[in-house]
Amino acid sequence: MNQPYAAPVAPLHAQEPGRAPPPELAATAAPPHRLPVDVVVAGLGSDAARGLTSAEAERRLAEYGPNQLKSAPETPWWRRLLEQFQDFLVIILLVATVISAVEWILEEPRESALPYEAIVIMAIVLLNALLGFIQEARAEKSVRALMALAAPESTVVRDGERQRIPAHLIVPGDVLLVEAGDRIPADARVIEDANLRTDEAALTGESVPVGKDAAAIDADVGLGDRKNMLFAGTTATYGRGRAVVVATAMGTEVGKIAELLEGAKKEATPLQKELDRTGKRLSIIMLAICAVVFATGLMKNPVTDLDAILSLFLFAVALAVAAIPEALPAIVTVGLSLGVRRMAASNAIVRKLPAVETLGAATVICSDKTGTLTRNEMTVRTVLAGGTAVDVGGSGYVPEGDFTVDGQPLAGRPDLTEAVERTLRAAALVNDAALVCRDGRWLVQGDPTEGALVVAARKAGLDEAALARLPRIAEIPFTSERKRHATLHADRDAPGTLTLCVKGAPEVLLPRCRQMFDGSRLVPLDDAGRAAVTAQNDGLASQALRTLAVATRTVQAATLGIDPAAAAAGRTGDIELPEDIEDELVLLGLVGMIDPPRTEAATAVATARTAHIRTVMITGDHPATAEAIARELAIVEPGTRVVTGAELRTMNEADLDAIVEDVRVFARVDPDHKLRIVEALQRRGHIVAMTGDGINDAPALKTANIGVAMGITGTDVSKEAADMVLTDDNFASIVKAIEEGRGIFDNIRKYLVYLLSSNAGELLTMFAGVMFAGLLGLASTNHGLFLPLLAAQLLWINLITDGPPALALGIDPKDADVMHRRPRRRGAGVIGGADWVRIAGVGSVMMVGTLAVLDAYYPGGLITLYATGTAPNPADEAMARTMAFTTLMMFQLFNVFNSRSTHRSAFAGFFDNPWLLGAVALSLAAQFLVIYAPFMQAAFQTVPLGFGDWMVATLVGASLLVVMEIVKLALRLRGGEAD
């Protein structure tokens, strides 16, 4: 158990205001930056080497709560429910309902035992509100789940082991391991550092990265001068370090600032903004039509008593409620959230919803090679030492494998064995990876390339004990600009002698080497020798092997001003290595590794090509290695080229624009080249998805239309800059995400076409029925004004057809040809010109069919009048209206299947969406209830229908499907893709 608090340290800036800290973390006057490291660690009851125990971390998490800033308070459920009644039309409908109920109360004598009209309209309004409430709650739940999936992670030491955990689980006392590119998750006191620097501009305004060290600062200084502290929300830009957490959540410095801020407002996505604009335009048009219908009804109605005016008013409001697509935002949110959850299940976490819209328009995927197109399980295959290539057996991270030369064991060649061990020893020393066996499986903690070197050294018998005699005392970290990593080691067997180990790109290290080993002899390395090594390196690279050069140098501790005894004991403090220490090196050898392509990557590249999406590989690897992998994955096509970073450096924007269309592989590139490539592709009109994992990839990720960060190897900075995070770092997941994005967009479009065409059918039917009632011979027995449908019937159709069937369209399976189409044109509206023509056509068919049935069943109608010449009565009017009511409902149910595709037959994949079939069955069952249940008949003024009547309504409704099947067949024969 950790020791209880005993030192005067004040870690509990972590506490929320008003919360008392636990006894072992009681705050005192001394802040952490003013105390020595060991005092701070002891005061936190932690251990600088082993961290907290898991049990203690759980206890503190329960005590302190998650390491998360407070967000705006969640809107209570009852308030969200009340918000469903804030729509202007709904309020008018409620007022009209109250007036209708009051009128029934005052009515003498009463025509019905209950105010059915008021009850029905109120019930439908409540059901609509409940449906909207459920949709919004579901969408909000989905978004919260996605936020949890996309939560950042941090590396800590617990139980003496390095662990990667979600940042919100960090507690005071946790020991953080920080590397360049990591987002600092909490305020922490530095324990040790290796040239660690952090960007604190967001917190302090400091424009340049701040160097960190572990020394106490015995002064009351500002945040910007607390160089032994790390602050939540800042970013490590260079080096690495270890620190103990002293503050979490609202107790951090950024938490104190957050206390002063109000909750941020949610930003609508471009799609939602577009739909909002569309909805408002439609609302204005439809409200105008409803006003015309209302005015026409008043002018045509010979009776203008309160009952007639109220009946017409209710009808006009109900028509507006039914016609205006007020459910658009909720349905779109549900569609987006369901689709994004499917993408998360496919290892692609969307951090920014606009990315879903952009995915369907992507034309180019710029992808890293290592870990994305390949397995990211580097394995050393060849060690070139002493001028001889030695093959290394085994695969993956299992430290088992034989060393052979031309198929013969290496054991019989002691000089070569020594050269190989010398090379692998240095490669394992200049290394930050660790090989661990967990649950019977060998894993690498750290960079896969460094892990491969550790595995190879272990195969050669160089375990941790063999390397311990050369403890690391200083280093110059690897950066993408330097392309090399150097570490300085003391030799416990030779006090005063220090060994520098360097690994890096061969073209970077070779110019710095002056000697090399030939067997056991040191020989000069001249230009001819470098050319020979370069040729050997090219030979390895042509086999798709990634190569690293390994070099060394011996220096005396005294020349660096280091006490030999302190160096041997590892007590050297911070050492600033001179820049020229990496010169005059001795080349030990080359190491050739392979990261095999993912088996699924080739299929994904082919799928992307079918979808008219270009795949471009951008890698820091050797051009020959990159091209070999690209050819294996069929990324390189005839007529395309490979361009190197060196070539890019000589190109201006015009030159790059001229060749970028023909390039499929960019090799040996610098991070800033990614940004130039993205901008060049965008200038050529492409929608670019760009992958990245490093801190230097952030500008390219932000600039790309879709920034894709790696979830496993990616830094926190790259994840925050990205629109999407891959949890498996797999290229196939990007292609799958694009497929899902296209499917999501299709389903939203399906719903919109269905909703607007169905609403158009309702609106046109009601408009024509009122405007041309006299021409059609439709005269009501009640007040003389004939309404094709009653207000309650209109609202009912809107409820049962715009509800379950429309929602089921949102989870319709993707069309089989979704990845055979060209990308959607960026900026194109969700509803195109052809869609509006289709909507108007479908609405017109519904209008003609519904009014024809109404007229045929109405004795005074144009068709029936010529046949019988009889006068209407209330029973005939109820029968005709019930038939029109049912026919319009059947039209809309058939329209659901028609709306699944704009060119594919409705019968193709008919049973692929069981939810849709269930929703249609539910709507039919509800319609049966309205027609045959006595209490529903009284409420909706319907009468029972016979089998023949149902056949008429069904056949007329099915005529829409017949007409649209003919249109779709014509489209398919013409080769058009309306989708």
C-alpha cells in the first residue's frame, strides 16, 4: 500500500471547489513547483518508478471523480419534452383544439358524446411530441457514446508497468510518461526529462515551446515560469519525460479557467444548415398554399358560423403541420448518429459530423504506408554487418529465430557473429521500445520499428541484463527533421568511457561516418566505401525492406565535463550534448526490416479504385521500398510515377500542380511535404482524405477535407486535428468509412425524397380538392364546404407514414452499387433538380389517384353523378372520405418502397430491411384500427370498408409503384444513375 501523506505538498488544486481532499492528500501552503520531486511524490502517496497500484487508482477515482472538465449541464428530460411543443404551428393546433373542446361544451344539442375531434388532435400532437423526444434522446445518447469512444488516452505507470489508459481515468498520484506529440491530460510535477519541451501557448500565451526540468523552484513564480510543471491541455513538442499528477479535472489550471466560461453552443453541421434552409423555404411555400386554401374555403362556404370557420381553421393548420417537414432535424440527427455508430463499429470514429457528409465526396485518399497499408509488425529480416548479409528467421514479435548466411548457421563464423551482435547491441541501446509477454502473447510497447530491433537483439541473446552494463545517461531524440536518434551510455566495465549509439536513415548517417568494421577490423570509410554501402542499401530496399544504419562512437567522459564515477552510477543530471558529437562515427552495419502489407489492404485499394477514388501513398521510407509495397497493393498504375522528397524540395507550386495527378507514391518525404501535396490536390479540384499520426502531420490533417488520425500510433495532437480516428490504423477502415458515409448520405436522401413527395401528395390533394370541389361535384352536407380529408385524418397520415416507415428508411442497407459510383460532387445539394421533378411527379400521382377514388365513391361526384345522378348524404360522404383517407395512406406506404432507390427496382432486395417491412405492417395495423374499432371510427369519422374497397385502395395506391417502376426501367436502360 502506498505511504500516507507526510510531506508539505499542495497537490489538491485538483479538488473541485468545496470538496474536501482525502487525508493523505490534504493541502498545505506549499505548491508542488516549490518542492523537491521526492517530497512531492511521497506527499502524493505514489512511487516515481512503479506509480500507483491499480487498487489505489480505483479508490482515488471514486474519491475524485473522472479527470474531465465540467460541461454545460444536461437539459432535463422534462424540458426537452416541453420543447417539442414550442413549434408555432403546434401551438396554434393546441389553441384550436382547446377552442374545439370549448365549442363542444357549449354546443346544444351535442352531436357526439365526446369531443372526438379535440381528443384525437391532442392525442396525435402528444404522439408526435413523444416520437420527437425519443428521436432526440436516442441521437444524444449516440453522440455521448461516440464522445466516449473518441476520448484521448495517456500513458501511465501503474503496478510498475507501462499502461495506456483513457485520460479521464487519471488520478492525482499517477505517474505519466510523456513523449513528443502527447496531449498533457492533467497538471503534473516533472520527475525526469530528456529534452522535454511543451507548447503552452493556449494557457500562458508563450509563443515558443518551454523547456522542462525537474529542479524545484523556490520562488512564487507565474505559470509561464514553472518549468518543472506540466499543465493540462498543453502539448509535448519535443523529447520525453516522466511526471507525477498533482491536479485533475476542474482543479487544473485550465479547469480554473473553464469555471469562468459558459457552456459552448452546439454547432450545426453543413448538412443540418442546408436542411434548415430547405425546410424554411418549404414552410413559407406550404404556409402560403394553406392560407390560400383557408381563404378559398371561406369565400366558397355559404355558411360562416363559428363551427364552420373553426373546422376550416383546424383543417388549414392540420394541413400545414402535415405538409411542413418539421421532423427533418430530428430524423437527420438520428440518421447521422446511427450511421456514425456503424462507422465506429467498423473502427472509424468520427470526431466531427461534417466529415460524414464529406466522405461521400472524397476523390483521393493520401495514406501513410507503415501500419496503415501494412501490418505495423516490423520484423528484422537481414543484418548487413562486416560486409556480409545475415538472414534472420522468425516472424512478428516472438523473440525466436535463427541467424543464417546463405542457408548455413551463423554459429560457425565467430567474426561475423561478433559483428552482428555489435550491430544489434547498439540498435537495442538507442531504443525506447520494450518487449513484454502478456497473456502468452509477445507485445512491443513503443515504436514498431524500434520493437523489431529489440526482438532481433533478443534473438541474438542480448537480453536486458546484457544491456544493463551500458546505462543511458543522455540522448538526442529522434525527430522527423533529424531522421536519427542518438543515446549516450556509460560503461560500468570501463569507467570514464562513454559510448554513443546512433541509428537513423542510411543516407543521413553515412555522411557522418568516417570508419566502418570489416570483420573485426576498423577500416576507413571513403566515398567508394559509402557508394558500396549505398548500393547494398538499395539492394535491401528493392526487396521491400526498410533499412536503418547503426553507428557508434566512443568518447571520454572528461571531454564532456562528466564525472566518470557519476556516469557509471547513472547520476549525471541533465547533460546537454554538443551538436558535433554525432560526427566521426563508426558504421556498424545496416538492418533490413519488412512490414508486410495487410491482406485486406489490396482489396480496399481495389474497392476505392472501383469507387473512382485514387489511392496515393505518402511515406518517409526509401523510394524502392515504397514502390515495391505500392506495386504489391496495385497502387502504382501504368503511367504513374514515384516522387521523392528531394524532388519535392526543388518544385514550386506550379511544378507540383503539373505532376500531382500522375503521382501515386511520394517517398522519403518530410512532414511539411504532406501539406503541400494536400493543397496541390485541392487546387486540382480533389476532395482529399489524409492520414497522419505525428505532431507534424497536424497542419495537413486540418487542411485536408477529411483528416484521418491513427488511433494506435497517433499522437494526441494529430487526433485533435483530425475529423476521424481509426482505432485499428487500417487503410481498409478508411475505405469502409467512405462506404458507410455514402450509405448514410443515401439514407438521408431517401428519407427526404420520401417525406417531401408524400407531403406534396397530401398538400396537392387537399389544395385541388378544395379549389376544384365545384368542378368535381364535391359538396358537403355539413356547412356546404367539402374537405377531402378532415384535420384529424391528415394528422394521422402524417403520424403513421412519416413516423415508423421514415425512420426505417434511415437504417436501410447500403445499395450494392454504392462503391461503383463516382463520388458525390462537393457542394451539391442533398436534393437535386431531378429529385424535385420526381417529388412533384409522385405528389401529382397521389393527388390524381386519391381525388379519383374520392370522386368515384361520392354520389355527387363527377364520376358518380354521371352514373347514378343521386344526391349525397352524410353516410356517403363519410364512406367517400374514408376511401380517400385509406387510398392516400396506401399511396404513401407504396412510396416508401419506391423511395429506397431512384433507379433500382423496388423489388430488388425487397426483404433486405426487415425493419421497413415491420414499420409498414405497423402502419397498416394502425389504419385497420382507425377504420374498424368503434371508438376510433367515432374519433376519425370513418366507416368500415369491405374487401373490395380495400382492393380498390390498394390497387390505386400501387399505381404509383407501377408508374415509378417504368420510370426507373427507362433510367436503367438509358444507363443513368440518379443516385
